[in-house]
Amino acid sequence: MRAESHRGWEPIYRVVCRIPRRRVATYGQIARLAGLPGHARQVGYALHALPDGTSVPWHRVVKADGRISPRSATDWSFEQRRRLEAEGIAFDDTDRLDLARCRWRPRSTST
DNA sequence: TGCTTGACATAAT
DNA sequence: CATTATGCCAAGC
């Protein structure tokens, strides 16, 4: 944790950090859990502001389709997929992961 | 101080 | 199924 504690992204980083291994969440889901329903876009932007050696598991955040978001640098998108596969998450021929199976299901939005 | 951009989501075409 | 248009908020210039 360092620069990830910017300001308004704090609730977002907080939720992302709570994603357990072997599980992935969508931007919309993160936004909702962070208390910002409909602000999925801000979630993506928050992750974009993360530094390289961040403690936030940004690689566990994918799009609603289960595909990896096409960010500025394609190299990092591949890195994300690599990390997810390392956790045991498999991808389909369409570059999509089994959201129905890997979707993170938090019990409560606090504590 | 105000406009533009940006790791998205959803509905419509 | 792919593309287009709109909403949302914060950071950058």
C-alpha cells in the first residue's frame, strides 16, 4: 500500500483487496461493493492509477463479459491473464473466463 | 476554473 | 454478435 491510497479510490482499492484468490470480480461489482453503483468506469480508472508493485490484486478485476479489459498497454493485459491462469482460472477460446464459476461472492459489504 | 479523457456497464440498433 | 450512444466520477491540462 502506498500511492494506492490516493483519495476517492480508497473504497475501490479496499474492495479489490478483499477479493480472495481463485475468484474474480467485475468492475460493476466492485463499484457496487464500494458503494458506488453504476460507477464501474471509475473502478477501472482507479486501477489504472495503481503503481507497479501495488498490493492491490488488480488482476482479479475483469469486465462484465469475463474478458480482460483492453487497457493502454496490451502487455499488461497479457500479464493479467497470466496471473489469473496461475491461480487456476481457465480462459475460453473467446478469451473469456468462467465467470459463472470464478465470480467472487462476498457475504457482506463490510467487515 | 472548466473541458477532455479514461482498465466500464447497459440498452438499443 | 458487433457497434453506437449515454451515464457516472476523478484526474490531467
